[in-house]
Amino acid sequence: MRLTEGRRTYRRRAAALTLGFALAGAAALGGVAVTTAAAASAAQAAGSVAASAATVTVNGTAGLGTFPSEGVGLNTAVYDTYMNDTPIPGLLKAAGIGALRYPGGSYSDIYNWQTQTAVAGGYVAPNTSFSQFAATAHAANAQSIVTVNYGTGTTSLTSAWVQAAASSDANVKYWEIGNEIYGNGTYGANWETDSHCRTTLNGSAVTVGNEPSQTYNCGPTEYAQNLLGYISAIKAVSSSAHVCAVLTTPGFWPDNVTNAEYPQSWNQTVLTALKSRTDCVIVHYYPSQSTDSAASMLSRPSDIPGIVSALRSEIQQYAGVNPAGVPILVSETNSQVDSDTQPGALFAADMYMSWLENGVSNVDWWDEHNGPTTPSTVGGAQDYGDYGMFANGANSSGATEPAVDTPFSPYYAVEMLSRLGGAGDTMVTSSSSSSLLKTHAVRHGGNLDILIDNEDPSNPYTVNLAYNNFTPTGGPTVYTLANNANKITSTTQASTSAVTVAPYSLTVLQVPGSGGTGTTAPGAPGQPTVSNLSSTTSGPNTGTGTLNWPAATAGTYPVAGYQLYQLGSGGSSTLVGSPTGTTWPLSGLTIGASYTYDVVAVDTHGNPSLPSAPLTFTVPPPSDSSCAVHYATTSSWSGGFGASITLTNRAGTPVDGWKLTFTFPAAGEAVQSGWNGTWTQSGQAVTVTNADWNGTIPAGGGSVSLGFNGVDTGLAPAPAPTSFSINGTICANN
């Protein structure tokens, strides 16, 4: 797709795949208007709607990991004339933006960093060279993420770039190999330039700038082979660099799409080829369509835990490496709905924190400046359909944007996140009794900071605050981003037990307290790992393993021992044991079930540390079973999905008549229609018996294939079953 703005024409992606940050009003850098508590109360009382009641619960020792320094990021683009404007570094620093991605989406695959030109007539704005970008990133204290030119570049061009970055002020931690390479025509849609492609199978090379919709010889197999070359080239220059593979986002096209040339999915093919050289992976997250309602868009971040879980499962299954050691980056994302006004801000705050709480290393909004598309009015405020974080002053359909570099609403949402936490702080679990109140919490030294995202456009809430493993010691400071405000306000209140939040607002409470301090308590233990995780065919609860974790450092007093917690839903935690050492045996684990643990250190005076980063793992089926099952989601659509299942007989004798059983992990998932068997379902439990003609599975690796179309829960991707049995025998994964 080509978007045209004035004299510029620049290449992006297929329909509904561009976005950015938004809100009107040019506030001073980091501007906060301080009000008195009386004034704030009067403002709340001025509304005519009575506040509804809700409860937010926070667990001060249920850790979700450390807030990464590069966690909150932003895209830049070489066609953006205003990329390196003088105010930009200060604006980025004030909002706590810790990473910048360059050179900009699909432009990455046509841009030559040495000549600062783009093939196929691509426009490159003045003053957007890599050195000028790096200077802006350095001035903003932001790390750099670089997407190298896979589409029309070479490994030698990339090696020279890595060398140049190493000898400059650029702080490049991640090198992404290509942009959305799966959009090169392999699956019948072509928006990403890739000169590796052929017009027919083993035919002539495509003409760059005039590629057909369907291409050949440039799919996941070729990408993986070439990627290995890029990894070697980059590591030869900088052994510490992370080289990131482009993957499809689970639950979003073209995830699990296959064709005759590539019978296995993009992710399976790429990760299987990389194996132990899987160093870092990249996905993009555009969860909405422009026609979606704001309410629908705001519900999308609930997909995120399932997406991360699916990615980690694929990394473990196909690459055969520990996914905890493979950084996941979301290098493009945006709301795609009301992106310049308050709904975009509410989405941004919840979306960023949801990814980071699930262990993602970096999330980058699309983008710095984008330009207006179709304007609209949202709750009385002007939305320009601009997917940038800052205005560029252009006009579309009679609506003229504010002055260049004026922040849009999502900028202020990101600035609110800087009030919630920063690099090195510990994210902890929180939950809300209302589906319209999204919550996130961070431990900052002895303080507990709480974000309340009120996505109800009409109703204020009186929110009762409940604390587990944390004791408030004073009244909180309260920061508020009101509906379509262009500055953050601040006040203090005496109460630590309740706060009133306005409709369509973001609120951060900074609550002083105890329950782990950075000065006298021990340091947090290291993230646990699990070893010797296994199971047997003798029953469903035969999983065993051993938890291990790096020791905590002593504070004022020596470390006396540890508290091991199992974390549950809704922010709950259960004390499992209090070992004096750094290991703990596990037994009685359910095959296919997921478990999450964290650890708190306690000193000789009873002072607890902040929690470790959590460990989540799924208990595998027995690897030596006489049967194996392969399950894959093959397609998905709104409200449904398709799946294939392959049953394999590993035994030395044939299976004569089979019955497959499995359980959907989420209520609401259901088989709608199935084939190659008789399908029944009771609750979440599914049973499939053989058809008349496929009841025999031959010995020694014989297999039977079946499949179904199902109804999902609305989450993307649909959660997959994790344990299968054939004729009562628990089967291995295949």
C-alpha cells in the first residue's frame, strides 16, 4: 500500500497495518499541573454521574519481572522530515521512552544506510541519516533498534552498519533482519519488497517496485537460510549483539498459513532451521481494524498473554531452546482506532504494560510522525486518523493538525507510565473487580505504584484498594490524565484505601509503604529456572522437576532463607515452601498444566526482598510414550479457528480402533464440525473415535490425520490443548 502526504510517497504495508501515538495540545516537557486535594474533589463532584464501586487488589510479592530499560519504545522513519527536530529528544526523555527503532517499517527493506537512498523511488527526507538518528537517540537516553535491509540489501552492507554503530555513539542492542518479510508474496499478499523472490517457481527474479501478489522461492525456508548468514555476519563484528528473526504473530494472519511450496508454517520452518542460534524474535501487533469500535479495540490487550505463551511454546518446541533466554520484541504496534484521542491513550497504557508484564523486552509504537488520514470527532475531540505520536501540522479533509511536534494523546499515556515505574523496578500482579478498569502495578523501592485505566466512557468509579504483602505508610501522590487532556495533573490524598477515577481516564497512585525496601532488605533473588522436568505414562499427575534460582544479595542483615510462591489467577499467590537454600523439588504436577513461581528472600530480621522475576512452564507429556500427537491451528477468523491433528503409533503393534481425548484449556472453545472421526464434547472435554475406514494405525510410526473447525473465546490465538491421550495412554508431543 502507498500512503501519500504532500509530495511524499512512501511504502508501508497491507491495509490496516499502520499506526502511531496521539493527542492534541503542546504541553511543556514533562508538564504536570499540581492541584490541591480540595480542587480535585470539587472537580469530581461537578460531574452528574454517581461513581460506581470497584475493587483493585495488588500483591506486593507476586512478581512479574523487572521493568526493562528499553521496554517502552517508538518507531522512527527516514521519510519523516521532522524525525530529528530539536524538541524531540526532550519530549522522548520526559515521557520515559527508552528505545527508538530505525529506519521505519517496510522502508527498512528498500533503504541503503550508506547512500541514504531507497530503491523503487522511495523518498528519504533530509537530515534522517543513521548518524543523525543515533544522535537523537543518544540525546534522549534511548537505546537503538535497527531493522536491516534484508529485502534489497546484503550481509556485507549490514556488517558495515554494525561496525559503524560500534564506533559511534549509537547504542544498538537489537538488529532485526528485515521487516514483515512474510508479506513478500509468499502467501499471496505483497507489500514487503524482497528481491530474493521469483515470479514463478524457480523462475525469473521479481522486478523490484513491480512485484506480483504471489511470489515463489522466498518463503520461510529461504529466509531462515539467509538469516543464518546475517547472524554470522553480525556476530563476527559484535558478539554481544542480539540478531532478531521475524516471526508471524500467533493468532494473526499469516500465522499457521501453509501452501504447496511451504507445507509447514513460517514460525515452525524458521525456528526449526535456527535451532540453538535462535537469539531474539520479532513480532508486530496490530490487533484492530479501523472499523472496530473503541470498546472492541480496548479489549484487545487481553490477547497478549496467549500470544506470548504461544511464541514461547513454539521456540521451545521447534528451536529446542529455553524460551526464557530468547528476547521477544514487539517492534510495531498501534491502536488503529481513535489513535489521536483518549481511546488511543487508554489502549497504549494497557497494551505496553500487558506486554512487559508477560516478559517482552521491548514494545515500539508506530510511529513518531505519520501524517493525517481520515479525520473524525471522538467524544467531542478532533481525531486526525494520524498514527504518529506527534503532529506534523498537515491537513486532511479540511482538518488541520496542531503545530509540528505537538503530542497526541498516547504520548501522555506513555508519560503516565513513567510515573508508574522505570528501568529496574519490579512489576507485580494486580486485579480489578470491573472489566472496564484495567490495572497494573510496580514496586519502586519501598513504594507501590498502581495504574488504573478507566475504559468506561461515561462512569466514574470509587475504587477500593486492597493490598497483599504490602503495608501503606502514608498518603499517596495521585497523577491523572483526564479524558482528552493535554497535561497530567497531580495531587495528594490522605486515604490509602480508596480513590475516585474519572471516566476515560488514566490514574497512577504512588503509595509509600513497606514490605520490601531497597536499602535494608535483601536484593531480589534471580529468576528461577526448572530442571529435569518430566512425566510418565502412569497417570496425569506424574510431573516432576526441580526449581533453582540465583541467591539474593544481603542487605543490612544476612539472608536467612527464601519464600517460594506459586502464582495463580487474579494476582493470587500461595506460599509453597520456605527453603534455606536455592532449590526446591516439585512433584505431582499435572501433565499439560502451566505453573508459575517466584521467590522472595528474607533476612535474619524478617525483612522480605522484592520478588524475583516469575518463571512459567508447562509440564510436558512423557517423551517415551507409545503414541504421539501433533496439534496445529491451521487458520483463524473472527470467532473461530481451524485445527489439524495427527495421531502417530510408535508401538511395535498396530492400533486396532482408537479413541482420542483432550481438553480445551479455555471455557467457550468448542468443536463446531470435525472430520475423519466421530466428535463429541462435554464441557471442555473432547472425545474423537475413529471412522469406519481409519480405525487401524499401523505400527512403527503409522499415522492418522483428522481435524476440526472450532468456536473460540475471542482471544487470539485460541489456546491450544496441551495433553492428548489415545485409548487412555498419555501421548508425547510430535
